[in-house]
Amino acid sequence: MSSAERPQAAGIGRILLAAALLAGALAGAQPLWAAAKPSEQQCRAAVTAMVDALRTQPMARERDERRRKELLAEMEQLVETHRSQGIDACGTWKEINYRAVRQ
């Protein structure tokens, strides 16, 4: 990856991280380090808000738009897979946050 492309990838990562944090705040989910575990309902609301944020986030550059669509598909697949495997919404929310930080 050239140095000209690095800021683009970092920009997408920052958007994903900000969307995850915002989704959690809007849903009332507590941070993973909080003493009390958030409820299943709070985690489900946070997951839904995160996916919705990715769906509606506009991107100025075509490259960023492609990456946003890739991330959206990845997150939708993660949610679908976790639900089919019986993984609770808090486990899904934890994985989304992990991926957001790794971006």
C-alpha cells in the first residue's frame, strides 16, 4: 500500500470506530470495560444502529465508498452468522467493536 492510500484506509477505520461508538451510545450499551454487562436488548440495538450507520454513511471518494460497502457486507454477514449460530447480540457487539478498533 502506498503512502497516498494509507490515509484513506485510516479514514474508513476512523469512520467505523466512530460509528461503533456512536451506535453504542445511542443504544445505551455500556463499554466492554464497564462493570455491569449490557442487556441483550441494548446490545441488539447497538448492533442494529451500527449496521444502519454503515448503510447511510456517505463517502466522498469512490475508493472509500467501495470499502464502506465491503465493511457493510462483512458486518451484515457477521450478524447473520452469529444469529444462525445462536451467539447472543452482546457477543456480536463485542466482535464489531474488536473489528472497528483493528481497522
